[in-house]
Amino acid sequence: MAMAETGALAQALSISQRMVEVARAGQWDELPAMESQRMRLLRDACETAPASLDEAQGRADALEAIRKLNENLIRLGQTGRENLRSQLRQLNQGRAASRAYVRSAGS
């Protein structure tokens, strides 16, 4: 693999790992900028065809690792979304209970 491509894929992999850490920490607002940077690196890394079978295998391995991290990131996102839905549901139930209490106390 050419040095720039190796570096770009390695950086994209590193960003992917960091994205999973950030998602685990619930810092979802940081992900779009990280994804933008990662996509730029992936495009840079894949601009040229591999010069050898070893280079192609190295790229495939790096991309497979990134794919697995993406799957993990998607799972974390789905879990986060479900947690948020649950919190919103509880909030709405609490709000409805408060309104009912206020109505009954005012009667």
C-alpha cells in the first residue's frame, strides 16, 4: 500500500475507533464532524488502485475493520435512540400525571 493510502486508512480506522468511544460516552454531537473527516480519508485512500495483491489485502483488512466498527456504532445508535424514546415516554407520562393532578386539585 502506498504510504499516503496506508496513512489515510490507518487514520480512518483510528477515527472509527474513536467514534465508537464517543458514542459509548453519549457524545453524539461530535460524530458528524468525525464522520466527515473519516469519509474524506477513505476517499483519499481509495483514489488509486492497489499496486499489488498484498496492498489490496491490506486495504480489504482495514476496510473490514472499519465496517465492523460501523456495525458497532449502529448498534450503539439504536440503543441510544431506544433509551431516548424511553426517557421521552416517561417524561410524557409524568407530564400527563402532573396535569391530571392539577385538574383534580383545582376541582
